Amino acid sequence: MKRLGMTKVGVCLLALVGMNVVLCTSAVAQNYTFTEWATPTLSSQPLHVAVASNTQFYFTESAKNRIGGVNLATQNGQNPITEWLLPPGSMPHSIVLDAVGNLAFCAYNGNFLGVLNPNSLPNSPFTYYMLPTAASGPIHLDTELDGVGSPEYFFSEALGNKIGLLDPTAETFTEWSVPTLSSTPRGVSIGAGTQVFFAELSTHKIGMLDTSTNIITEWTIPSVRQVEHLHYVNGQIYFGDLATSVVGILNPNAATNNVTEWTVPTLSADVPDVYVVGTTFYFSERAAGKIGFLDPSQQAGTLKTAKQVQTVATPVVSPATPMATTLNHKTTYVTPTVTTLAGVVTGGFTEWTIPSSNPGPLGILGQGSSPIFFAEYFGARVAMLAPQNTKSPSLTASGYAAHSEEGMPVK
């Protein structure tokens, strides 16, 4: 756990790739195109996405125990979607791509963290680690490099009320109990140095664990009822409220006026996730079926103060036994639905209504400023939002883009 000088490679770094800062004018000056793919497995309830490049992204299928992957290379107007079948009862939630190209995810019902190599086909190496706390409900994770340059994973235990660290190199778990009881920790985002931020869904709070001191700081956010996910970028914490139409930014280094809040134009939008590009951010509106965008430079927010409390937590270290196997996969070519439309501009906000019916957008992520990928939980689809003139990649003659080999059938 020597974290000084480590390189962070989790979802927050993806938000800065290329540093193509999106201005409000670039988000509204042209039409945008929605590209939507129905998952080959029906009623899959996709939750979160991980982005490998602007031509490849992955997602979790929580209801069907699968990891999916979409390649944007086209063949006869179709895209290959590969699905890997997980152990029964896994219920995968959050997913990230680590520094060596593996997919790491939380299995909420299975009570394990899994690591999958998606680039090795037809039999994909898969390693999983059962958590030491029984029925802990691992639900969200982020990744960075440890002191020897190997991936490690911080995660939340929604039912266990803990923040955990899996170090595969040392084969250890470390767990810290959240001071607020029954807080239901959810989103995790690795910050600067030894900081790890997390959301507390059942409270009005955002927490931070400092692994060098084992101090957990909790901020009570004034107008927020349920923060599900958050992202640390450039010293700021960006978040949305699952129960209201509030999005905000927490400055953890300020003592007063440390929260800026904005109210999304659509009432009862239900904002489960945000994706930050420079100083602007996109967000999903689950109840409204929309994707939103905010440029804070174009609309002032409301400054408020979040009270903070600090508590020393006792870390508990347990062995992490790797269980290695391979996963079967199936590749299906899917014809996407493509729709072009303009967003609705309100001040610094832009909102796009997702074309398909009852989408329920959840996890949202990108690769630089464009395109933006997201999961449609209710609609059993995954999707991409990009400016209308964005060129689609072509099918390549080698590599995963051209791979269509099937392993044993996914049932």
C-alpha cells in the first residue's frame, strides 16, 4: 500500500484523455447523433460502462450475469457485441479498465471482485477474489497502479458499509468501516495522493478515506438526498443526486462555500452518474430518459457549505485468494439504431431526450470529449452520443475489431 508516486489509471483519468475541453457552444452548435445497440441477451439490465478507446467499450449486464463489449467497427452496417458468461448469481455492477487492459468489476450478489482479460479469445482468462466480509454487496470500484506498477482496486461494500482495497500483488484485502452506520457506500473515485472518495447513498454525505492516516472525512451536502456516483477531477468532486434534479461540485480543500449546486432544468430528473470533461460535465437522467450537459462557466451555481466530520478508521487486512479460470463467450453482430437530434438549451445546460422508449440511462463515460457512452438499464441497450459529423471507425483487418469467433454458446 505504498501509494506515493503511483500512477492513476481509473475512470477519472479517462475523463482527461486528450484534454479536449468541451465548451457550451460545442455542445449545442450542431446536432448530435444517438447510436443505440440492443444487448443480444434480452432483459439484461446494463448498469455501467468502461471505455477502452473511442472504438471499443464494455458494460455489465446485471440481470443476466454477463460482461458485454461493443466494437464500433462496422461490417455490413452491424457491430460485433461480445458477451462473457459469469458464474451464476454474480450480478455485476461497476466495471473499470485497468492499466494492463483487464476489465475489473464488482459482483454484487456473488460477493467477489472479478478480473477478466477481454483480449484473449476464445477462452478468456478470469480471476476472482471472494470478499472477506460475507454478503457485503461490492458495488462500485476504481483502479490505479500500486507501488510496484501493478493494478489495485478500491471498492465500496454497499451492504457491509465498508470501503475496501484489493491488492492482487500482495494477495490482500484491506477494509475500512464507514463511520456513519448504514450509509450504503456506492460510487468510488480515487483522488490525489492517498485520497479515495466515495458516495454514501443512504445519507446526505460524500466521504473521503486517506489511506496514509486512516482518517475518513465525511461532508454533509446541503441540498442532496442520495449521491450514487461521483468523480474526482482536478481537485474537485463532481456528483449528481439520485433523488432530485441537483448536480454539484465539492471542493474538499475549502472550509466554507465548498459546494456549488445547480438544479437541472428537468424536474425529478434523477441523476445517477456524471462524466467530467475539463471543467464541464455530462450526466445521465434516469427518470427523465435524458442525457444532460452543463458548462458551469455559462451558468452560475449556488454556493453552499458542507459541514465535515473526521473519524479515524481501523483497517482490517485479510488474505485475498485468487481463483483462476476461463470464461466462455459469444459474439453477435447487432444492427444499431441511429437517430440525430438537437439538444434543448437552458442557460448553461443542454439536454437530449434519448430516442428509444423507457431507456433508464445509468452509467456514463467517455474517451476525451467525444464520443460519450452510456448504459440504458430499463431498455436493455447500450448507447453512444456524439456530434453529428463524427466519423465512424472502419473495420480493421486484424485485432479484436475483426474477431467474430465464438466460444461455447452463452446460454
